Amino acid sequence: MSLELTQDEMEIMKELVEQSIRTLGPEIHHTDSRQYRAELQKRRETLEQIAARLENVPAMSVPVR
């Protein structure tokens, strides 16, 4: 799968992923359900992997349609 984003769109995606990671911390800490905590931790791990991949994408100039 391939996705083309402008530089501005890429920056917004990075911010949204980082914001999601930050908000999961307190939610994980305050949940009493082990199963739900495990699901949230898995979600955070996936978001961290996405964030790492976004950081490694070279800046490219993509024409806006």
C-alpha cells in the first residue's frame, strides 16, 4: 500500500499519532481491566511503530491536487 502526503499533511499525521500515544498513558494507568489494559498497551505499541515509521520517511515535495 502506498500513500502520498504533502509535508503539511505528514506533520499533522505525526502530531496526531504522538497525541494519541500521550493520551493512552493515563488511560492505561487508570483502567482496572487487565484485558482492556493489554489492548491499550498493544494499541500504544502499534502507534509507536507508526510514529517511528513516520520519522523515517524522507521529506518530499508532493503536488497538491
